[in-house]
Amino acid sequence: MQASLNGERKIDNYWEKTHDWEFIAELRKEQELTQEQLGEKIGVTNKTVSRWENGNYLPPADVLLTMSQLFDVSVNEILSGKRLLAEEY
């Protein structure tokens, strides 16, 4: 991964490129939020949200924590790309 100026990490290895980053989009849509509305809630642009949902960049740790609270899921679930059962932690 390569760091950017705003703390995002560019995704550049196979595991991260094949990971289901669309889970962020699913969580956003469950809350009936647009990319722009989510961006406003967490302090980023809709373009940044799009980059995360498309798997181009990884959100910084502080944003992962904010999203986990907003969507009522764990950071592990966001990073895993799915809701996890207790035994999967």
C-alpha cells in the first residue's frame, strides 16, 4: 500500500484488490445515504467514498472507526467485507 496525503492507502496487492469493498456501499445504501451524504457525515468528498467502494483506496483508521459506529458494525466487518459471526473474529 502507498500512503496518500489524507491518510488513505492506495490498494496495490492482490488480496486487497479482490476484497469485497462493495460492503461499504451496501452499508451506505442500507442507511439510505448517497455517497455525498456519507461523505458529509464523515468529512470527506463523495469522490473519496467512491474510491473506497470501488476498492481503489482503503479508508484511514479513524474513518473506519467512524463508519463502524455509523453503520453499527465492527471495523473487522468492514475490513472483511461482510457481517461476521462471533466465531469468525
